[in-house]
Amino acid sequence: MLLESYNMNNREIFQQKLLQWNNYLISHPQDYQAYIQRGMVNFQLAKIPESIADFDRAEVIEPKITPYLWQRGLSYYYAQRYNEGAKQFLIDLKVNRQDIEETI
């Protein structure tokens, strides 16, 4: 019961965060960092296609962030898009050589 309550509270918190990012992006549609943040919240809510779309939108706005979108690699994994995830992690290794998880 305690775990269920914890999960419900977390879900509600993430739903609130999602609403905040949605509202923010209405008036700041070119803020690539906001798309990354919303993508992470969508991921936490298991909205995997939406998270990928947010990371993709961030990349369109600011192409220089491509190597730093490791979160998109995780989303690709959960979407069973393994080749795209592997490619994202390989790109990330160019700027983050110390990341052992991605190396593996």
C-alpha cells in the first residue's frame, strides 16, 4: 500500500510538471531546454513517443545539442528502437567519454 501511494504521488507530481512545461512552451516555443525538460517528464510518465518528439524538437531548434541528448537514447531503448538508441549513445560518447553505462 505504501508503494502504491508513493507511485501515485510521484505520478501526480510529474503530471503537474508536465502541465507547467506545456504552459511554458505556449509562450516560449523556441526554448530547446524546455523541450528537453518536458521530454524527461514525459519519459517519467512512460509517454515514450512524446518524450522522443520533445527531444527531436529540441534538436531541431538547437542542432548543437545532438551529442548531449543521452535521454533520447533511453527513450529509444524503451520504444524498442535499439539502433537509434545505440547511435545516440555513440554520439554522446564523443562529448562524454567518462560515461561507463554508454560505453557498455
